[in-house]
Amino acid sequence: MENESNNQSNENNNTTDVVAQRRRALAEALRNNEGVVVTPSGEVEFKEEADSEGLASISVPDGKLAFKEA
């Protein structure tokens, strides 16, 4: 039982790490004026990913989702 609990905890940590890494990458892309779009479901995606998956999207105006430090 303890082993099963540890495995679930490790899986949750890995998922959390992946999500956090994705958010950092998207924020960095926004700061660098790279292609980031919002899909109809409200998810923020890299433009290339949305295009390759055939998703309709809108472009995010500069400065709307991430603040670029001077």
C-alpha cells in the first residue's frame, strides 16, 4: 500500500513539473513575441502546435498575457 502511494505521489509530481515547464515555456514565448494563440477551448498553445493539430485559434496581442520587463 505504501509503495502504491509513493508511485502515485511521484506521478503527481511529474505531472506538476511538466505543467509548470509548459507554462514557463509559453510565458517565455510571449515575452519574446513568438507565436502563441488561444484555442476555442481557451487553452494557450504555441501557434505551430495549434496549426499542426488543425485547431482554430486567435492570436494573442502583445503584452496581454505576459509582462515583458524593461
